[in-house]
Amino acid sequence: MFAQWLHHPYVTRLRARFAARRPRHPLVRGLLGLTGLALLLVLLVVGALLGLTMLLGAAVLRGLRQRGRPRAGGQVIEGEYRSVRDSALPHPR
């Protein structure tokens, strides 16, 4: 039923109106291809630069946050602990 709706005359005309048509002249076709490749390259470079900027910003923030913290020795485990009664622990089955 859905496939029949796609072949309705109004839908077909609307799809034909917005269909991408390539120009017939070979020079214009080549220029459009080069324009598309240039746009793709620009978007790729901008995306790579944004990614690098975000990575560098995260590295700088991480370095600034850890600058004032004292470092513990290699065998030290830091944490907060509290004692629990034996009756509060789950029993093995």
C-alpha cells in the first residue's frame, strides 16, 4: 500500500521538482565536481582543527587541575572507609 502512494502523480511531480540534476555541459560538470571536493576538504579540515582544539583544551584543563594536588606514594591507596557490622554484610549462600 505504501509503494502505491509513492507513485501518486503529486508525489512524483514533487520528487521530480527537487531531484538533483547534473548539468549537461562537461566543463560545468567538472567544475561542480571540483567544488564538491573542495567543500568536502574544507569541512574535513575544519572538523580536524576543531577536534584538535578540543583535545588540547582538555589536556590543558587536566594539567591545570592536577597542578595543586599533592601526590601520594606508590603504595598508598587513598579513600574514605567506614566500618560495617558483620550482621549488615550479606551472608554467603
